[in-house]
Amino acid sequence: QFQLVESGGGSVQAGGSLRLSCAASGNTYSSMGWFRQAPGKEREGVAAREGVAAIDSDGSTSYADSVKGRFTISQDNATNTLYLQMNSLKPEDTAMYYCAADLHLGESAWWLLLHARDFGDWGQGTQVAVSS
């Protein structure tokens, strides 16, 4: 059974940091990413999830303009864990953060960032709240 489990969310003040983790079991994924869904948009499903950062099968990464220079995506292949280091957090970063993965998307990190609906597997999400 394929499973993605996120952890590391929480409440911080603006300027603080958090590190999200996504433990993948049952598969070694080639394409992975972090997406977020703003408060009040839960009913809109995957379509409302904004790409935050993605990593492709070559290890190349891509970031949303709003998080460039502040967030870093990384992957530990030995433990099959995806990370998102978030620094200099802002109130507008407040959202539910989801890990997504897929076995068959042989696309660039830039493409992955823009195609949430093409990912086959999703975690349950972890909440991030940033106060001003």
C-alpha cells in the first residue's frame, strides 16, 4: 500500500521557520512536490492546491515565486523522505501543506509545480499557521 505521511506543521510567528517532512512508504517515487491550500478553499479539492516546490527524477527543483529564497525542498533517498525547509515565514504562508508524489510523471520540476491534478498519491496534509 502506498502511503505519504506529512509532519512538522505548526504555529509560528512571522520570520520563524518550520521543517515539513513527508515519509513515503510502499514506493520509491520519481516525482514529488509540496502543495498548499489556503484557508477556506478546502472544498475545492486538489484543483485549489498551489504548487510550492517540486523535485523531479533528475533531482532538479522548482519553486513558486512567492517562496523562492525562503523555502528549500530536499529528498533523502535512503529513507524515502521528502522535506520542505521553510524560513522567513510570512502570514500569507498560512495554509494546509500537502505532499504529493507519483511514479509515472516523467516531467520537469517546473511542470510538476503547475500540475497538482496529475499527481496520483497525496498525504493527509499538515497545517501551517503564521501569525504577524
